[in-house]
Amino acid sequence: MKIWLYDTTLRDGAQREGLSLSLEDKLRIAQQLDRLGIPFIEGGWPGANPKDVQFFWRLQETPLQQAEIVAFCATRRPGRKAAEEPMFEPILAAGTRWVTLFGKSWDLHVTEGLKTTLAENCAMIADSIQFLKSQGRRVIYDAEHWFDGYLANPDYALQTLETALAAGAEWLVLCDTNGGCLPHQIQAVVTAVMAHFGSLDCLGIHTHNDAGTAVANALAAVQSGARMVQGTLNGYGERCGNANLCTLIPNLQLKLGYDCVSLEQLATLTEVSRHVSEIVNLAPDEHAPYVGLSAFAHKGGIHVSAVQRNPRTYEHIEPHLVGNQRRIIISEQAGISNILAKTSELGFELDRQHPLSRTILERIKHLESEGYQFEAAEASFELLIQEILGQRRRPFTLKGFDVFCRTDSGQLEATIRSRSLATVKVEVNGEEMLTAAEGNGPVSALDQALRKALMSFYPEIAEFHLTDYKVRILDGHAGTAAKTRVLVESSNGRDRWATVGVSANIIEASYQAVAEALEYGLQRSRQPQHSPLVASDGLIGETLAKSVKIKTDL
């Protein structure tokens, strides 16, 4: 049975606190949703702001491959004819075949919000839908606050649906706008609606996550008869977000057997989820079901051993079905099974009898006791294996660096100026380079100086950029002398990887992480057959740590 997916990321999702989409962002996200096979993509409210108007114009010039772009708006205002409503002019100018119109279902909103009568509200719904239909538009009716309205006054809430259906709406979408319902309530109300209309194959569901049940509520509605599901990529949305399509789609298709997208499109789900995260500049939820980095990660040695024998022991689906992959976590809790599984995944053939298998395990446990972190460290582990097996080919060797920081304070705090100058010495292909650069701070200056030294040898470094920087104090009781772990996340525009450095000197730890970020990025760029690693962590080995000397003037 077909379930029609309707994405509201470009409107509902954009209402998330801290999320702001440019016109180009919206166009790129629409292309990703189209690629995923979403049939309906809500583009925004034409006329609400210039950006939404331009978005619909751009899509008229370069249409999507298969998705219908939908314009969104409200019913006409009280006491005014729909044909004379200025709000509908940009809606029609958007040129979409489909328009989603939302109206009031809750009598409280009608009398207190709109300050009008219940009868006028129904007239607004009917008049608006009929007008849009007369202009050649197909209409999806979103019954706002439907569940709260039904619980308060079921007769009137049902009357608004009857009005919309009689006026020509092709879909009736029940909205849990406040997000406070639980699955058993959704199921009971949807079942009651189905019984009231006898047979209804045009019912949809729109849920918010304020009670943490948006996905469960949407599933309950589908099992009770809903055939359209509205949600957002990665669950973005106002307050606690909307129903997460990245969880809903595989649940509907793989667990309940509904037809949502093709198997080929489903296999792009993880990539699309992460791509959209990059576009909106929000870190992905690494523990998200199906698409998270940790969704199929195994850490305990017993778990790893069992998964190696039969993945069904600890995996509810095959990761590749949603475009994800199994990951074996390497940490101080790792056993030899973890080591062998991970080395095999990376193409290194080792077994329990190999003399270096135990060496690798002991090295990891020692480094983690020193403060290094391997839990998500595929890159670190791979470089470490290469080093132990004598296969690590360093594209450059650090010889040392100096950092000079100066802060000038004026009479007012706003006039404080900080300047950092870094000098690095690095050897590339037997040639020793000495370069200097300024930056906003010592780490920025070091990064710039190192890139300056390497760019003439490795121009692809220009594609690498830092996306995150985290500092963790490992032994706080030591005060300012505490050992520090620095995690630096980098990207080449396609993949992400993170590197780690550990030292009692925060600048040295940072330099270790920055240097290895470049080394690992170069390794990836020179080996296109390398398996993609997303959000990996890296490690400067002991040899590199010993080769670095630091002088810091503050």
C-alpha cells in the first residue's frame, strides 16, 4: 500500500531555533529531497518574505525531477471574499499545481484567535478552497490543532473536515500542532474520523515532537488509516521539532511493509540526511536511528564477536538498506574481536595468531589511558595500524613550531585586539620549509602557517576546512596544568573526519590534531578507492608527538 510522503523542512524545519536557510540552501535541500523520492515538498509561504517568492520563481526555471513543490498559506481572513484576498495573489503567482491551505479546527482558536464565529470559520475554509480550485489548483487541507480541537469539541472539528472535503480538498491532514498527544490518543481519534466518514483514503497526519512521540504518533495514524505522512528531514522544526522522516520512512517501509520510496532511493537516506545537516550547518545527531553514525556501531567485545558470526544478533536491519554501514568501535574496552573486525573492514588481514594483533590491542589501551579517544576514531585506528605494520607514508614531517600571541587593550573593552603569529618548520620530500602566518588565535595561526608550507606541494589542501573544534580537560584537579584533549573536525565538502591531539599544552594538542587532519585528508584525496569514513577521529602517533617542540609566548 502506498504512503504519500510530504516534507515540510523548508518551512516547518526552518522554524527551528538557530536554523536559518538562504535561498541557495533551500534550493539545494529541495534537490536532495527530490533525489530521495519525496512526492510533495512544501516550499514555504509565497508572499511571507522575498526569499520564498524567489524560491518558487527559481524552481519554475529549473523544475525538480519528480517531486511536486507545494505553496503554503492560510484561509482567507474573516469578513472578506477569497477572490478579494491579497494573500492569495503571490500564492497563485508561485505557479505550483498544489497548494496546502491550513484552517482552524479548534473552536478556542476560532473565537479567541480569529475573533470570529464558528460558522464564519467554516465559510472561510470553504470559500478559500473553492477559490483556489477555480484557479486550477489542487488543495491539501491542513486541519491545524486538529486533535486538541477534536478533544474539546468533536462535532465542530468534524464539521470543519466535512466543509473542506465538500469544497474540493483532495487531502485532509490532521495536525497535532502542539505535539502533546500520545499514540493511543492519535489511534483513537483517527479511528473515529475514519468511522465518521465511512471510507476515507485521503487522510494525512502531521505531528510535532513536544511529547517525544512524533514518529510513534505518525505510525499510529497510518496504522489507523492515514495515507499521507508529513514530516521534516532530521526532525527539524520549531520547539522540539517535527516527525523525523529519516526515522519514519524506514519504519514505514522496512518494518510495516508500506510503499514509500524505491529501494534505491531508500539506500540514499543516510547520505541525504547528512548532506542536509551540512547545508543547514548543524551537526548530525550521531545517535539518530537508521542514519546516525552510531546507529550500527558495536563496542562491546562480546557484541562484536556475535555480530561477526551473525549480524542479526545485534542489528535490527541490514545497514546498507538505508545507506549506512556497520562500525566496530575501538576503545580501551575493546577485545581482540574488535581489533580483527576493524582491521578486516579496513583491508588489513590479521588473525588471532598474528603477532601484531595483540600489539595493536595493547597500544590502543595504552594510548586511551593517556587520554586519546578511539570510540569514533576510524581514521586514528587506520593510521595507527599503518604505523605498526610499517605502511604509514607521511606526506610531511613536522620539525617544530613557535607561536607568539599579543593582546593590546584600549581604555574600553571593545577595543581589545588580539594577534597571533605562528612559525612552522616542516619537511616535504626531503625539502625543509620554514613559513609564518597570522591568525585570529594561536591555533588559527598554526593552521594557516602549515597550510602555507604545504600548498605548493599539495594544492588539494585548499579543499579542506575546519568545521568544529572541541577541547576537553582530562584531569581537572590539576588546574591549569591539566592534560588536554583536542578534537578537530574537518571536511573536504563531501566527507567529514575528526582528529585528536593530547598534551598538557593546549596549543601542542591542537597542532597535533590540525596536522593530522591535513595528513588524513591528503591520504583520502590520493586514494579515491578509500572507503568513505564519516565523522572519524584521528590521532598523531607517538613518533609525531615526539618530533614536535613548542615555544609559546603569551
